[in-house]
Amino acid sequence: MSGNATYRHTQAAVLSVCAVDAPVVVTSEEMDQRLLATYERAGLRPGMLARLAGIHERRWWPEGVSFTEGAATAGGRPSRRRGSTPPASASWSTRVSRASTSSPPWRSRS
């Protein structure tokens, strides 16, 4: 499919919106420590990543947990907050950016 897709819904409503953050936090300081040898070879200073990109932490899902499981958790959270279960005809639309689906580069891919 090329281009953008447009969806027009009728007689539909958004009842609530919810997000779930991945629990594994990796700070820019941790990344700097892991990249220290690379920084030295490239003539860069630690802290540059946070100063240039403005990113101070990243979040990843633990090993064995996929981003789709996180999206499903977020999709079911609003109904649990209301104390009800979603009707059988309910559908969840969850969007996750590809940037948040990557495992940390130092983890083995098994």
C-alpha cells in the first residue's frame, strides 16, 4: 500500500485513552557508559547524546515481552478502570512506533 490510509468512522466514540510505559528504563548516562570506548575512538564526549537529541532515558520491554503485549495491556486498561469487561464486539486500535520496539543493542537476539 502506498500513501496514507484514511478511515472514516460513523456512530463511533472514543471512550478513553490509556498508555502503558515499558518498565525497563535505560538512562542516557547508562548508554554513555556502555558507549565509552566508542566515544573515545570517535573523539566524542559522554553526555553528547542527551545534549544533542534531548533524550534522557529510553524504555524497553523485558526479554520475552513483545511490544504487542504492551499494546494489548494498554488497550484493556480503560475497561478495567471502569470495572467492566469490553463487549465481545469491541475492537482495540493500538499503535506503537518502530523505535520503541527495538531491543537494546547490547542484548543478544535469541
